Amino acid sequence: MFTNLTRSFHLSSSIHSTILKHTSSVRLSSSLSKIHELALSDPPDDPQNDEWNLNIAHLLTHHLNLPSNQFTKILNKSYPPSPSLNATSFFEDLEKLKNNEPIQYILGTWDFHILENILCESPVLIPRPETEELVELLLKDIHEGKECKVLDIGTGTGCIGLSVLCSLPNIKMYGVEPASAAYNLSSRNIAKFKNQFKPNSSYVKIYNCGISELEDIMSFDYIITNPPYIPSSDMKGLKLNVLDYEDHAALEGGQDGLKVINDIFEYVKKVRKLNGNVKVFGEGDVGHPEVLKGRVEGRVEGIKDFRGMERFFVVSYE
Ligand SMILES: C[S@@+](CC[C@H](N)C(=O)[O-])C[C@H]1O[C@@H](n2cnc3c(N)ncnc32)[C@H](O)[C@@H]1O
């Protein structure tokens, strides 16, 4: 049964006309596959947006109240036997998608690494798949059960630190985040996931400041970071759904993309006075690991992501 198809609508004029256009078709067809086709046939104007099929399937999965593991079925147009869909809110959200609003912000949650439904809100950076690989690099390095103090620089949603805490016991996590929207969202995500932390793992605190302002110097075993690293001149080449909705301060790393990364290694120097063996796992732009080899003390290893881009750097000092 499709519900709410005959409700009266009190919406903005463009959405109103879109829904009226669509609901009349829906009444004629009364079928989910028709709604799906209708949505697919109406992509946004941004020619760079090549993810329309995926986004529509995510939106339908959400509005059908299905768990995210049913997404592939919806993508393949295999529908539940008795679907229930609120057409009004589905077409409202479709309108947002057409205006390039990222699907993660529309849904309000996204899956990242081990975390199901981490909260996502504009303008806090949406967790990216390559960052899941960065988390994996760190997890592989920590001997299971070892007690570790870890610092996540630029927490955003909190996705990196929370994935580590939900994967390993005996971790004490600290974060640094200057943007208040991100600081608040990561605090809410900590509350959401804390009952999934492994034994004796905890999020100790997030400092609401930039790394160059952090006065507490501690003996961290690991520093992990996905900082802003896009060179200023590359910003205008980003997709509209990024440029219009995500915080530019979460993305832009100054002229060469290395502004915050340089600040991070200034902080590392201070940590090394307490723990000479701290190890740094970071994500940067292609070419950054190579630049760091000539710039920082310690052994720098560059690692490729799943797209074959060398963007991860691991710096060790043993
Ligand atoms: C690319 S986002 C990464 C967010 C999150 N860690 C993730 O991977 O999804 C970079 C984050 O660093 C924060 N940031 C910006 N300048 C910073 C600075 N000077 N020190 C620490 N964090 C900073 C931004 O506010 C943003 O949340």
C-alpha cells in the first residue's frame, strides 16, 4: 500500500508542482517501480553528478523504512512484497537531491567502516570511503589488546576515532576539532556509539581548537588525521554537491594543500619529546607523501588508496 498519495500538499510552489505532476502518475500506476522510473528519469543539471541511480536507490530504501543492507535489492529493482511509501516526503527529498544536496545530509546518517548510521549534517564533512582504508591501516598496526593513546586531528563527524573504539579494546581516544558544527556533531556521535565501544576503550575528550592552538601535549602512541588538504586552486573543480554543502574549511589546505599538515607535524615534534616512538597515519592529496619525505623527520611511507592514488602517509620514528 502506498500511503499519503491523496494528501493535500502545502509546500513551496516548485515542490508542489513537482509532486502534483508525480502523484498523478503514481495514482495511475500505483506501483513502486513506476515511482522508481520516474525518479530516475529526472536527474539534476550538474553534469558531474554521475551517482543518480545510487542516490535514488538510497532514497527509496530510506523511505521504504528498509535496513541499509536492502539497498542492493532496491538498486536492482527487487521490491518488498507490500511496500509502504510516503510519496510526499519522498518527492520532497527528491527535490533536494535535484538541488545537489548530498544524499548523506538528506538521510541524516551514513554507514562508515564498522559504524552503522553515523549522524551526518551539513556542513560537517561526509565520511569518505578512502578514509575507511586509513582506519584499517591504523587498526592493522595496533597489536590487538595493546593499550594505546590515540589522537584524531580534525574529527569531523568523529568517524575515525569512533571506528577505532568500536574495533579495538584498551584504546584511549582524543580528538581535535576547531569547527563548532563538527565539534558538536562528533560529540553527539560519541554519545550514539559509546555502548558499542570495545572493553576498556573510551573517547576521553575532544579539544575544540585547531591543532596549532592545542596546548596539551601528551605522550600519544598514534596520531591519525584526515585534515583539510585540497590546494586552494583545486577547490573550484569540486562537484557542486561538495562546494554548496560541505564546509570549505574542512577541505581547503592552502596554496599547496599542506597548511594544516605542516601544523600537525609541528605538534608531532612536541609529542616526540614525550614519546619518541609516536606513529602518524594521515590522508592527503596525491603527491603529499612524496613532499613529506623531504620535509619531516622520520621514515615516511606513501600508500595507495583503492583508486590507486598515493594519498596515505605513515610516518614512524623508531
Ligand atoms: C577533511 S575533514 C575530515 C573529517 C573527518 N575526520 C573525516 O575523515 O570524515 C577535516 C576536518 O579537520 C578540521 N580542521 C580544519 N582545520 C583544522 C586545524 N587547523 N586543526 C585541526 N582540525 C582542523 C575541519 O573542521 C574538518 O572537520
